[in-house]
Amino acid sequence: MPTVAPRASRYQGHCTVCGAWATFADMSTPIRETYQCGQCRASMRERVMAEAILAVFGRATHTSLSTLVDDPRFAGLHIFEPGIAGAYRRLFRPLPHYANSFYWEDADPGEMRDGVRNEDLMNLTFESDALDLVLSSDIFEHVRRPWQGFEEIWRVLRPGGFHIFTVPSLVPMPPKTLYRVDTTTDFDIHLKDPHYHGDGAGGRSLVYTEFGADLFDRLADIGFDVWSVRADHADAERSRVNAFAARARKPGA
């Protein structure tokens, strides 16, 4: 078998989130979560997702999200980001039409709690055709019925709006999506041993789905044009980290 080169302990480069020339150190965590920026702590996953945002909305002068948010064209977009942890919120929170959310079962849909909306991704409270951009970073594997959630994202996006997102995957993706839980009834029936990720609020979230390459066809059926954005690195392992850009096909797009 071919020998796999060990991961570099650190490297230097430009951070697509904060814009700093930074050192990215290996934290001995999975490749998507390691090499955090020495300035803003953005992980590989978050920086690749930032590359996707810049590819869609940026211009030649925009080399990071920190410069993109100063562009009035971008600052005027209606942006929704489910989740309360991550590298983007400090940059996006001052934007006039930015909202983020968490899901509390004991709160009413759309209720505000400490400045954060309560939203169920399978039944969003936003009006149809209301948003220009939805960002979700490793969220949809925790949605009980993820395709229903993607349909809701399509509904609330304006014609030509974008959902830019990550799910736990590397290139190449497995061909088929794996469902860890049967959700065809009102009760969860575990098909695999329960597996959890942190929820960003000190708790944990059940993993319902491990997405495969059929993600592209399923999203196309909903009404998205989807492509993958990969890290542009010479290192073969780092270049396996990817994000997805999904453009809503609607009349007027």
C-alpha cells in the first residue's frame, strides 16, 4: 500500500475569515476541525466555507469575509445562519439584516431569546422568498428530516438566493447517504448506535444522517443547482475538505 505522508504540524497562510496572515497549527483533531487560525480560531471547515461565500459574493478586492462585510452590496443582503457557535457571527452580527437561530423545544417558533431566534429548520417562520443567503455549518446532519429542512431553505430563499453550507464529509464522499435513525414515524428508531455532536450551547445533538454523494441529486430534485468548493492547498489531505454552494432555481432567478 502507498505510504501516506504525515500531516504537517503547522503551516502559514491567509485566513479567508479574518484576513490575517496567520499560523495554522494542527490540533490533532479531524482534518476538518484542525489547523485553526492563530488569530480568529477559524477551522479548516470554516475557512473553506468562507472560500465558498467569497466565490459567490466576493469581488477581486475581497480576500476575506472581514473585507466582504464592508461592501454595501453584501451588507444589504438578508442573511440567516442557524447555530450559535462559530467564526462568522462576530463579523456578521452588525449587519442590518443578519439573523441567527437556535432550536429550543420550550420556546415558540420565531421567539427571540437573548437576541437569537428560535427556529426549527423543518418549519421555518420566515416568509417565502425572504432571504438572499442562508449559511449552515455542520447543522443538517442533526435535522430529524433533513430533506424537509432543505425544502424549507429553498422556500425562504429569493430566486437565485444561495444556501452555502457544510456537512461532515470529505472528498470523495461515499456514494449513498446513511440514515442512522428511522424517522418515518413520530418516534426515533435507531438503526445505528446513537452518535452525538456538541450543539454549541454546552449540550449535544443527535446525528441523524451521514450524507453521501447522492446529496447533489436530492438537492437538484428540490430545485437547487449545487456545486462543491474545495480548499485550494497542495497538501492532499487538506484539499479533501469541502463546502457546498446551492443556488435556488426559481422563476425570476
